[in-house]
Amino acid sequence: MLHKLCIFLAVLFFGIVHSAAQEIAATNGPEDRIALTVPAGSPLRVYLTKRLSKRLDLPVEAKLIDPLFAFDRQVAPAGSTVLGTVVRLDPVSKMQRASAILGGDFTPLHQAQVQFTTLVLPNGREIPLQTIETAGLNSIFVVNPPKKKTAPQNGGVLGTAKQQVQDQIAAKTRSVIDTVRGPDKKDRLTEYLLMKLPYHPQWVHKGTRFDPELSAPLMFGETAIQPAALRLLATQPASDSVVHARLITPLNSGTAAQGEKVEALLSQPLFSGDRQLILPEGSRLSGTVTMAHRARWFHRGGTLRFNFQQIDLPPGVKLPQFIAERPAVNAPAQLDAAESGSKAALKVDSEGTVKATESKTRFLAPALALLVASRSADNDISRRTGLPEQNLGGRTLGGGSGFGLLGALAAQKSTTFGKFMGFYGLAWSVYLNIVARGSEVEFGKNAAVDIRFGGHVPPPAAKPFVASTR
């Protein structure tokens, strides 16, 4: 009996050793070759380095805001130069044209369509690229030095805490109308005054953001990866891990419906605390809209909420042979921070609900218009002559308030016209800044968002989070 037991233990021992040897051989087996490719359709998030006149064939210079990643590594750092050309001038919409005319601007307004053709890395290497023609966005990138350094968390490439991520996104863009308070104040004030002319030159502001999509893949060669480096691939991300992603589903709180599908792609990889790859760049997150309310009158902004329940590895990326198929894991993910692409700022709460908010400074415009209107109607009796004063300054301000420079000039000939234009400007300002509908929460294709894993998900939308390798 003892003899048989010894034989059994020996067989069991050698079986365990053999299995361990096979696993070690598998993890240290032949290297996998991974292509470092930024696929077609990926956006290059860039900003103009100098003011651009809206004229055909003018050269354009921009810089990358975010680095480019391929699979598990950075292939082009932030700050790399991107060169292009103005290839087309398109007229603005009829609504924008009518709004400009009502403000006294008769310039035939256009949008400059830009195509980027060259990526210049910091070491001077030039890489040809092809992008779809694109116009500038309604946001300005401002280069601000970081206020303080924060220790990396969650071990990811982002290496930032939640608050730091939100601060970085909030600092990246600001509405075009707020840029007078930013850098280059003198140039922006000059532009602002020129825009009051009935006919004026047209520019794209320095710092204007562009999100041109690649029309062809951008190749950076290939690299070898040991299977052991992929042992955590497609595993459950740690709770509160934050990843940088881009939405590939356009969303608008005014048109979105509950249950509508939402998809996003990781624009940067996610690593574990010991630098093991969990999710490569290009991983797809799938989810649904769980709440949508359109904007209402009196500047009450729209609200939107969506979350993610499933993640898929990029096409062509498979689990190593020594790893069995990953089981489904319950790891929901929700919006953590978002970059606004419109005039309204976006505020994200702890449950991932995003709301369009507008600055309280908009109330200054009606207050100023009220002051101008009252001044345009002021005809005090002169102490010297006993007759009504000409009130030249008041009616000039009234005409300018209602119809720009043309209104100011016309008011020189008519006190009544100056008064009318002053109150017209007041009414228009009150409507635009107080009575009109608020802004919708709007995400265009490739909008930059941060997604946090392990967040709260409302019961109606809760589904298992599945990691697959299709």
C-alpha cells in the first residue's frame, strides 16, 4: 500500500512540474509581432500655432495636443508639429449669416477647410499623412503650465488622479468669446474691433482646435512583445481606473433617446500598477444612453447620461495561447470628465451625468445694453441754452449696440434712430442672454472623454461587463 502511494505521489509531482514547465515555456515562447499603426479614422487633436487668414492655399502649422499611441506605446509625443494647407472655403449656414446681418456684419462669412499632410516629430523626422478636410472647432487651446505635479495613480499611461484629469481637460479649451481674457490680449482686442466693421477680413484664431481624421493609416513599423507581457490582457480594470477615450457615436441631449447605443475607443492604453498591459489603445467600449433631457428656455441647459458595460479588444489582437478565455466580469464604467466642443461648459457629476452650463458673466451684456439704451434716450435740458441737448454720444452708443458700426453712423443723423437702435440692442441682448434656450450637451464624433471603471450605474442600464477578443 505504501509503495502504491509513493508511486502516486511521484506521478503527481512530475505532472505538476511538467505543467509548470509547459506554462513557463508558453509565457517565454516566441515573441509576437505587433504592428504599430494609427488606424484610419483616428483624429489628430491639434491647435493652430498662429492666426490663419481665410484664403485658399495658405500653409497651416499646428501642434498635437495629445500624444499618439499605437497598441501599448506612444509613437508621437504631444507638441509634434503638423503641417497642412487651406484647401477650401465654405459659406457658413444661413442661420449664422442671418444672425451676423442682424448684428450689422455684412461680410460674406466662410469656414476654412484645412487638410493636413505632414507630421514632424521632435527629432525632425517627417512622416507623410493624409487627413480628411476639416474646419476649426469652436474652442481655443491655451497652453498652461501645470500648477503642481500629482503622483501617478492606477499605474496607467495617464498617470493622473481624477481631479487632475478633470483640471487638465477643463484647462484645455475655452469658448472663443472668452479668449479676450487669455493670452495675446492685444491681438484679440484688435480682431474684436475689426469684427464690428460691416465688412472685415476673416481669420481663424491662434489656438483654434482642429480634430482632423486620418483618411489613411499612419504606420510606425512594428515591435516584438513577449507573451508574458500580455498575461493581464483583457482582465478587469481596477476600480476607479480612468482611461482617456474618444466617442465614435455623436450625441446630443436634444435628440438622444434612452437606450440608444454608445461606443467609444480608447485613445491611450491602460496598465496595471506593475506596468502590465490591461487594455491596449483602440479597445472598444460599448454602452447605452440612460438619460437625456433637452435644453429649455431661460438658458436651462440640457443633460445627458450614458455608461458602458462591454469592452472588446482591437481587431486582430488576441489573447496569448497560455491564457484561457476570460470569464465575464461585472465592471461597469461611466463618464468621468468631458471636453466641451461648444460655447457651453460641461459639468460632470459623480454619477456620470453631464450638464451644459453657461457662465454667469452673460448677464453683464444685458446690463450694459440697458445702460446704453437709457443713455441713448437721455435728452437732458441744457443749463446754458434751456434746450434739449444733442446727446451725440448716447445715440452713437445706441446705434452701435443695435446694428454695429453702420448703426452708430446712421444714429449721427437721427436721434430717434439712435434711441430705437439702443432699445433694439437691449431687446436682442436680453433675448440672447436671458430668454433663449440653454445649450445642449453635444458630443461630436471623436469628442475627448475620460471614462472611470467601477462607477455607479443606474439599475435599468446595468449589464455584465464582458471582455472579449473578437
